[in-house]
Amino acid sequence: MCGIVGYVGPSSQLADERGTAAGHDALDVLVEGLRRLEYRGYDSAGVAVISDGTVGFRKKAGKLLNLEQELGEHPLPRSTTGIGHTRWATHGGPSDLNAHPHVVDGGRLAVIHNGIIENFAEIKRELVEKGHEFLSETDTEVAAVLLADTYNDLGDQDLTAAMQVACRRLEGAFTLLAVHVDHPGRVVAARRNSPLVLGLGEGENFLGSDVSGFIDYTRSAVELGQDQVVSITADAYEITDFHGNPAEGKPFEVLWDAAAAEKGGFPSFMEKEINEQPMAVEQTLMGRTDPDGNLVLDELKIDESVLRSVDKIVVVACGTAAYAGQVARYAIEHWCRIPTEVELAHEFRYRDPIVNERTLVVALSQSGETMDTLMAVRHAQEQGAKVVAICNTNGSTIPREADAALYTHAGPEIAVASTKAFLAQITAAYLLGLYLAQLRGNKYKDEIAGILAELETMPAKIQQVIDAQGAVKDLAQSMKDAASVLFLGRHVGFPVALEGALKLKEIAYIHAEGFAAGELKHGPIALIEEGQPVFVIVPSPRGRDSLHAKVVSNIQEIRARGAVTIVIAEEGDESVADYANHVFRVPQSPTLLQPLLTTVPLQIFACELATAKGYDVDQPRNLAKSVTVE
Ligand code: F6R
């Protein structure tokens, strides 16, 4: 998830002809837009402007501040046309070289990109065969060289047509913006499965990943549709599909202020990130299969013979990431038949764990900087274990030190309480489990394809749960004075219960506990008294009926003792209705994948309840996003 901004203002000649003031300096618009979009990514930033028949560009690893310093030391000329990018690395770590824009074709064309181009390796091979050279490890440079190659092959100096043709070759998710020395007053852009909005000013036009990229200049916007190309000049824009047919965007007026615009109109980053979960899961799944339907995890650079000889997996992580690890254990053990342990990273090394060359340690971390997890990684490596990091932050310490990294593509998570990263971590861990099962022959190809097909349906199902959030929010509002809330689950529902309780503790400051439902009768049932709210995560009745029946009995037991039961159950599961004070439905899915759905109402509940209590859900007291001390 990167931030993208584009600008075309009037040339001084055009301004003179109209008798209007000159437009802005493109660089000012771009840097201001990037500042507002920095929440979308801050690994590196870059700008390109067209001036005097050349592309001038600057790019720098790190936050926008580094780019601004670079621009201070090495200024770019005043310009009416430019593009800017703030990056959240996917292909290729965060470095000056991998930063955007990618300037190709002897410095004539500059391109920026948001998204993941799934077939970049295949296109790169073809372009290398044609004699093109590449400087970076990014999929973006492949798109840029493809665009330049197409432009030159077409030979009619039509950048828009070249963009249409090039986009027809690309698979995956992308927003692309391009400027070319042949077209000093034009930015050409395209989108598929990745956001792009057009801003309409007075004699100047803008492009942005979202309206916050240009909200200081105009509130009049046009949302681009799927598979559309847009070409903007200072006083016009033209939208087509990828085949050059005229197309239309959706005009709208921006009603938010600048601060709300960064949050996409949501009141908090947490709520925005909850709503981004379908995208987080979809992007984490993207580009993981080859044309024969085999699962490929390119980043997993550990020798296959080592992965085949693994006889134990240990997942190390903290907090929410550790609960993702607990979900992963059920799936990995079931699919791969490899004994799997999950351990809080800070406990792991002090217990003198038994790990060796045949142990695969999986370190789960959104930030990639959690010191406890990093120390566990180092300890495991000292004992000879190989470490795979599942991480959301490209180039952070844990994936750099690990033997291999599998990145989640949730985009930056700003709210301290983790939501979309949790679902993305679970998704990536499923992919790892399926990959090991494929490699070691534990599952047949069609079985793996079947599970992958189920996984691909999950983003739409998560969206369904989000769409039904009104009822969850109403309940949260009505429970804002609750003193304590309990959460019960079995099997994969158990870590979901723990996560539901953690969310409530950390942002609503309410006492909350998650229990394995089977543990009730061994103690926690003593907590149940009249009016005690208890969430129960009910497994699917299809396939694992004994598990389901046990949880239904647990609901009866607590209901009989006065609990207010709030049940999360699959659509069509009527067996819970008689014992539930409230039921929230999730779409049907295989049991092992259910946490991607059942977690969502618990996140919404915690967020709404904390908001109702007047708390800042993005920055809860005493907590930090990245815990870099032990
Ligand atoms: C809870 C939360 C924390 C983190 C934990 C690990 O909402 O965000 O429990 O999950 O501090 O952080 P990462 O994943 O960055 O290692």
C-alpha cells in the first residue's frame, strides 16, 4: 500500500492567455500531497517533474523528511507537471534504488506504482530477452520498462495508448502514474484493484491514491473505475478502458476535512483498518500461485531439503501476533502433520527450549521490530534452527535477520491495536502451512487447490461481516458500562476469544478474559453471575459436529447461570438460537479458516465500545505500536 500523487498545472503561457495566475509549482503540490498520504507508507519517497524537456527526479529511502532534505540540498526546477510516491515496500526492500519513481528509457519516462504485479517475473524475462536492463528488484521497474518499450514500439508518441496496451499485459493490483519528456503537460495513470482518484481544480488537475493527496487544493473529485486509464492535462481529463474505449468515472464532492480524509472518512485509523481487512487478506494471497496452480512462495529462500527435513515448528510472537500463531498451529499441524508449538517470544528463550537444525522457527510480527521476538529469533538461530519471519514491514529488523521472510501485504497499520495485520498474519501462516504440505507431499495438489480456492473467497466473506456491523455497534453502545466481558472459544475459536478479550482490554480498558470453552468447568464458570456478558465463538456445525455440540452445551451452561450470551455463529446454524441473547452471523467457511471471519465482530465491538466511552482508539494509554524494548 503506497501513496501516490500527480499534478498538472497551467504553463505560464496558458495562464497568460487566460489572464489567470500561474499554477502551483508541481513540487509543492507533490510534497504536500505526500505528507498527507504518508500514512499509506513511509519506507521511501520520491518525486519526478518534467522541466525543460527532461525528467528531474529525487528519491530517498526512509520517511518523507529524508526526501525533503534531499530536495533542499539538490533542488529541482520549477515545473507544472509531476508525480510523487511514498512507498510501503512489497517487491524489493526499502532502499534509494528501489524507491519510486523508476526513471527508464534513457531518462525519458518516470513511473510510480502502488500494488503488486503478479506476472512481473515473466514480463521481466521477456524484456531482458529484448535487451532491456534492470537496476532495481521491483515489479514497478518492470512495469516502467514495459511501458517505455510499448511506447517506443507503437511509435506514435501516444503515452495514453501505450499505457492501455501495457496494462493489458499486467496481472495483479496496480495504480500506475507516468510522465514522459515528450508530454510536458500531461500525467497518464491507470488502475486495477488499487485506488486512484482524480481531483478537478481551476485550470489544474490532480491525481491521488485518495482525496487526502489533493484536499488542500480541491474538493471536487472523480473516482476512477476498475481497469481504467486516465490522462490529465491542466484543463482537461480523458478516461478510457484498457482497450481505448471511452469510459466514465464517478464524480463526487469531498465532504471531509483534511484530517478525516487521511482516515478515508472513518473516525479513526482503527476503524479504517478494520474496514481494510478484505483488501489485506486479498493482497496477502495475491501472486502466490504459478500458471500450473502450484503454490509458490518466492520469498521463502530456504533450501527445500531443509524444509523437508523439519521435524518441529515453533511459532514465536507476542500479543495479537501470538494469537495469529495459535490459529496457525491448528492449520499447520492438520495440513503438514508437523508438531507445532506456539510460544510467547519473551518466554521462549528463558526456558532453554529444545530447538536444533531440524526445527523451523516462525517469527510473526507486524512491525518486524518487536524486541522480544527479535531476541527469540536470534536465540533460535544460535541453536541452529532456521527462521522464517512473517512480517508486514518490509526491510525491518526481524525479516532482515531471519533466514527467509514471507510478507503480509496489509499496508501500514497506524492504529496501535492490531486488526488487519492479524488477519493478514493468519493468511500468510496458512500459505506457509499449505506450502510445506505441498513440498512434503502431505496433501495432494487438488486438495491444496481446494483450500486455496476457499481462501480466495474469504475477502468477500469478511466484507459481508463488515457490512453487517451495525448490529454489533448497537450492542457495543448498549454495553459501554459493562465492568467485565468474557470470551469463550474452542479449537481455532480459542485464540479468537483471546484476541477479542485483548482488543477490549487494550482500547476500552475493560477487564476481559478469553478462555478455552472446555476449561469453563475447571474454574472460570465461577465467574458467571447474573448479567455477565459472555461472547461465544461457535465452530461450524458442518464437518466437526462433536466440537460444535460441545460449544452449544457450554452456551447452555452459562446461560443457565445468568450470563448474557453473545454468540458468533455460522449462517444457518439454528442450534444456538434458543440459548443466545444476541447472535451475530458469519458466512459459512471451513472450520480452519473461520478465524478470518469470527474475529471481525469482536474488533468492531471493541472499537465501538471504546469510542462510546470517549477513548482515543488509535492511541490507547500506556501502549506503543512497536515495542522495541524487552
Ligand atoms: C495488540 C497488538 C500487540 C502486538 C504485539 C506484537 O493489538 O498490536 O499485541 O500484536 O505487540 O507486535 P508485532 O506484531 O509488531 O511484533
